[in-house]
Amino acid sequence: MGRNDDARQEPEEPREPDEAQEPGVPGDPDVPGDPDVSGRPETSGARPEPDPGSAIGDFVEALDVEDLIMRFDVDFDVPMRQSRAIGMLRLAEADEPGPRDDVRRTARRVGVHWCETVRADVAYELLTGLRQIEASRSDAEYLHARLTRGELDPADVFTRYVIARWFDGAGRIQYRLGSFTTARLSFETAAAVAEASDLWWVLPDLRSNFARARYEEQNQTARAGDGGTGAPSFIAVLNELCDTIADAGRAHGVDMEGQPSPELPREHREFLRGYSNALHNLATALGQSGDSARSLEVTARSLAISEGLRDEYRIAQSVTNQGLRDKERSAEHFARLRGMGWRRGRLIARQNLAIGTGGLDGLRELGRLLDELGQDTPGAGRQTGMDVDFHAYTVQGYRRVAETLPEESRPDDLLSRRLDMAKSVRAAIALPLYKRAYARHVRPAYLQAIAHHVHCGDGSRENVEKVVSLIEESSGRELLDLLASSRPQTLGPPARTLTLSTPSRPPAGDEKRRGAPQPVTGEEEAALRELVAERERAYEDRFLHEPLTSATHDEDIAHRLAQYTLNHPGSCVIRYFRFAAPDGVKGTGGEAMPDSLGMVVCKEGQLTMLPAVPYDHVTELARQVSFDRQDKAPTERTCRRVWDLLIAPAWDLVCRGGMPTHLTLIPTDDVFAIPLHVALAPDDPHPLAARVPLSHSVSVAAFVTHGRHLLKRQLVESNDDLAALLVTDAAATGGEVVKTGWPPEHIAVAGRVPAQLTGPVRKLPGDWDGIAELTASKPEFFVYAGHGRFVDTSEDYGPLLHLGDGDWVTQFDLALRLSLPRNKVAILGACLAGQGMRSEGGDVLGFMRSLIISGAGAIGVPLWKVLDSAMVATVRSVLRQSREAVGPSGAGIFDVVEALHGHYRQVAEDYDGAAGCIEAMPLALYL
């Protein structure tokens, strides 16, 4: 792969095919072309012209497809003539379907797809690469399975070669998309096949790719962002790998010290090309660690091999590294790169030469380059030729050069350039790449753009609408993409489950909380984290195979929000949002300015933006909430702080013209973890949700455009089904489904059925099979009662639901294995089930995301370790009111917001002190 991870470029620079040389070009000695008949006299006795079709047919008959595929790496990928080879294979119809049990024919078909995948990797056409992988996956896995079972002819080198190369090609595309673990597994399989099959000449390339992917998996995943702290160990691994490769080459008669040439045997050239790849990875790692001298020394050896092989792509890679590390001759190296055939290398050269030139000339060249990148506009089937990191670095260079100019000469498009770059990421075709790029480049660009309009705007309605539009364009986009895409087929049970060995213990004292059912050892905690990571990988892989559709941003979203409040009298919405300091603004000492939290209130069609509060205050409050929830509900003091910081600034506007009949709060970032519904005003002992009908939502787009506001009032009928997953014990009784007035013939329970629940209740096992049966009936109401646990991970991915002694349910399981297409209300009655909704990229995570994309209606989740009695009373009240709304006609209107508010209002009247009242209000309701 030869990946280079300098800040200026993505790992492994994409290679471009030679567009000027395609199959059938006249004059090519290997490919027949049309004869030159210009000036030939037309006479009746002239020799008949050759039949082109016959010539092509003769060529195809003579073509050795298997030999071409095995020569593809060194005779077509090296000179960047991939399309020529693929054209010949297409002419030979080597990719046509055929009987799978014809192993060699199947291998030829897989080989063609591998060649196509390499070409897609070269051209950075990731969607095409994914399609090639999916089109050939079943054939490749069939061949691999036969190899594993020992059913392939030991002398069949071609089939073994194709299997190894196919997994390597799949790994390349997966790596580019940021799915490092999946890529590592593919590279690992490729290397294992090559080693077991004695494909010694392929191993250097495969092992180098595997080492690189394993390093990225450990140090540069989408959630880590730790700057690659494993670089020293990676350098040691690569040093050892290069030594091992050199020893193996000598053992097989490869000249490891001399200058290679294209006349060497194919196996020797392929071996040396893989060795050059390993050397380049080592040079890159050394450069990243700051050892430029050693990096250049290793690059010189890699470059010598590539020049001997006439490997255009790897030559360009090495020259790029020289330009980045050899500061004194940087311009010379980039000038050389600019004249090479690799298109992306030419762009990298232009970028760096312009930055080095500086001044107005450099700025104009960077502007032209950004204009070219911007021409790659989003659209159906977009094939992006530039990665977002390259685009982002070019924007940074544009800004740095502009800042060196006199103020009167500086362009006024710095912010718009960065925002254009951010918007281009919306066309990312796969989930892992989108998440990684969004957090690193896109969100900060939007935070600064929002800041510009907050600080520099004129306060007009148009300005506030622009702020709301930018907020929504940068928030919860992955969720909206998921809603806009075709829902993948629901998966079966996970391949691996996890049972903890620590015995359960009964709850201490009279307090029965739905916290973790038992403590865990450090080893078990690590196992839980690995379980979450494993299920996350399955989730990401799912959308590698079925890429997301990019949801279109609604530029008029603020207007639609205003129309919503106009058409729903008494409604009010508070939209919280985060923003950075305006571009270029520093503190008095030159330090970076902290972020802020803003609020926009919309009532009766009026949009009002309130003064911001320091975001540090929000993170401090979130930490206090986290401390409180370790053992119980938030304290009264914490709830009053929630009011002072997040509700009080907007309260006068909320109550303008009278108390609202429906208040909706839309959090952001850390605000998701704060229990807004129990905020306490200084002069009132009743929490917010007892004072006003209250709901939450994940974004204005989800609430208004995607119609989730319609979930407030729904039609309920006598034949509505109630599905309950009950993982119960003394501290999680499952009593919420008892005494609800629900007809027992319309109740299905997976797990332990409460003794008080009698009648013809449908009983199912409390495992994955039971969950599948439970949701197959498309229940209108869904309840989980059991224990929850929160496992700290690098991006709050850790809320878990206990599934008895056999396993745990993660947010990724709900997304992939739960379908609730007709659901009206879904409640997760487990502690901390509402945590883990924030992400650094501004997306909505946790069970909230999973339930929404599964089709769930109104969603109730707790944010702390709730009392069993409080959860039972709250959920039972909501379910009972839904049945009371049915009425004698068999149908009726159920308002879930009013139902929960009515229960909380009664709770507030029953308790004298605020502490008991807070405990008795465990659910936050999301529409």
C-alpha cells in the first residue's frame, strides 16, 4: 500500500491510471489496432481489408487470462496501465458468471474483480471498489472455504494467488474508508493464505499492509485521536519486518542489494515491489516520529528499487516523502513530482509549491486548486478523487499564506473556503470515513462558521435563521443519513456472546436500583469494552457493504421550525448549540478562546437567539451529573444548577404569552447527558417536567422535517401489541407491564414473566431468538425492563443492556437486530440507557440513535441509576393511560407527552421534598 500519513495527505496516496493508454490503442505491439489505410488506392483488385472482429477474436483466443492476472501487479499496476489489462480481461469475458464448482473459472472471475478493485483503489473510486468487493465476495469466500478445508489442488498456484490478492484488495478499500479493524482482518487472511500456499513473492506486500492496518487500528481509529502514540513500537515492527523480508528474499535467490530491472523474473519483481512498500511505510513512520534523516535514508533505498522496476506510483510516493522531509530541497522534489504521471501527486506538488512560494502568487495557485477540488460536486454515484484531509490541508495552507499578506490584501473568503470543504464531506460514501473526517475537519469548520454569524451578525431574523441552518447542517447528520437510506435487512444473533463469571448479588438495603447487576473485575471490564468494540465493527462493516445515502440539508429548516410553532399553538422549542470562537480571535495572552453554548428559542413563529454561556460551565455541570449518577439520582443542588445554566436564560421567552402547552428541548454535545427534565427553579420545588408538558428531540430536522413531532399524539387501538423484554431480578422486577389494563392476548414477554401477569400471555425465551420473535409481530409498544451498565470507551459508546446470564445488548445490536416499523412508544427501563448520546463529531449516538433508525416512536430513557419502584410506577402509568385512551369504540387519541406530564405532576404533589420528587421522575421523553 505504501501509505503516508503526514498531515498533508491520507495514508497510502491514491494512484491514478494512465488515461492515455487504453486497450486497443493502435501501435501497441501487444494489442491489435486498426491498420493504416490512408492514401490506399481503391481498385477492384485490392487485397481485402482485415476483419477487425476476426483479429480481436484471434487475440482473445490467444490470451492467457490466468497469466495476465498473475502479471497484473508488476506488468500493469507498476506502469499504471490497469485499465488496459482490465479491458483485455473483459474482451475475454473472464468475468462472466459460471458454475461455481468450476474452481479455475471461479478463480478467474474473482481475479478480474481483484484487478478492478486495484484500479478503483488507484483512482480513489471507493464506491466502485466497494461494489467490486461485494460483487465477488461470495465467490472469493467460497474459494477460501475450499482452501481451508483442503479441497484445492496443491499444485493450483493461480487460485491460491487470487484468493490472497482478493483479500488484500478488499483490505485496501476498507483501509481507505477508515475501517481499520476490518482491513486488518482482510490483510491477515491474505497473508495467511499466501504463507500456507508458499506464495513467497507476494508475502512482503501483504505483511506490510497488515502491519500498517494493525498500527492504525490501535492508534488512529475514528474515536481515538491520540496522535499515533504507538509510532515507536510500529517503527520497531517495520524494522524487523524489513529485515525478515530481506532474509527471505536472499533465501529465494532474489538480489536484495543490486539494482533491480524489469527483466527480472516476475516473482522477483513482485517480491521487491512488496519490499519497497515495507521500506516506504518505515520511512513514513520515521518521518512522523521526527527522524527526518533516517526517513530520507530509507526512502532512498525504496526509491532505488522503484526506479529499477520503473514503478511510477512508488517513485512518486518516495519523491513526495523527500519533499516533506528534505526541507532544503523541498521545492526541487515537489517540482519533480509535479511532472510525474500520478495525478494526485501532481496536486500534492502544486499544493506544497504554492505554500512554499507564498505571497499573492501562492495564494492564487491555492485558490485555483481549491476551485478544482470544489468542482467534484456531490451527487448520485459520486466518485471523489480527493480525500477530505487533502482538501482540509489545502484550506489550511490558503489561510496561512493569506495571514502573511498585508491586511488590505487578504481575501475575504477564508471562512467560506473552509465551510465549502466541510460541506464536501457530506458526500462521503461510507460510515467509518464519514465519522473520522467529520470529527477532524467538518465539525470545527461549522463551529467557527456559526460563531461568525453569532458574533458578526446583525441580529436580524435572517441572521438567526442562518445560524439555525448551520446548526442543523452540522448536527445529527449520520442519523439523518441512516433515515434517508434503505434500511438493511435485520441481522441474526451476534457471532459471539459474553457471559460474566462474577456472581450476581442482591441489592443492598431497601433501595432497589436498576444499576449493573454485579460488580466486575478489571479483566471483565476489558472484555465488555472489547464486546462493544466488536459489535461496533459489525455495525460499521454493515454500512461498508451497504453505503449510506447522504441526506439533503434543508436550507429552510429555520422557517419550518417557525411554521411548526405557529401551527401548534402553545408549543415552544429551545435549540441548544455549541460554537467556537470566531476565526482568528484569540485571548488577551494569545491563547485559544474556549467554545460557547448558545440557545435559540422559537415560540409563536418568532426566533430569538440568547446570549451565550461559556461551554466550560456545561462540561463542569456534565461532570457533576456523572458523579451524582454513580450511585443515585442527581442531587437537588445539581438540578438547581441545571435550571440556572440551561433553563433560566430562556424561561421568560418560554413563558411569554402564557405557559407553553408543549415545550421541546433539543440538546447538543454534553447537554445530552444532563437531565433537563428535572431542572429545579429557585422558587419552585417541582421539577421542570412536572411544571410543563415536556419532550426532547435530537435535532430540529428530525423533529420537524422527519415528522417526529407527530409522535406526540397518536392513534391507539384495542388490538395494539405490547412487547416486553424482561431481564428481571429483585432489583428489576418488570412490574411496569402488570396492571396496565392491557389485554393479555396482546402481550408478548421475552424472559421471565411476572407472577402477577396472568392470562394468555405469549411467552418467549429471554435471548436473541426471543428478541427476534418479540419484534416480528411489529409491536406498537415496546418495553425493556432490566439492568444497564455503562462502559467507558473513547467516545461514550458504552451503554449496555443486560440480556440475562447469556449476553449484553449494545446500541449497535439494537440498530442491526431490532425492527420496530409500527411502533408508537418504546421505553428502555434500565439505568443509564439514555447516556452515550454525544460524539465529538456532533452526531447522535447511543440507544437513541439505534431506536430511531429501528423505527421506534416516542422513546423513554433514564439518565441515572433509577429506582425500580419509580420506573415501574412511571411506565405502568403511561401504558395504562394508553389503554384508557382507546375508549369504547376500540380506538382513540393518546398524547404521550401529556400522559407523562400528568404522571409527573401527580408525583410532584405526592412528595414534600425535591429529592423524592426527582427520584420519582426517571424518564426523559424523546420524540
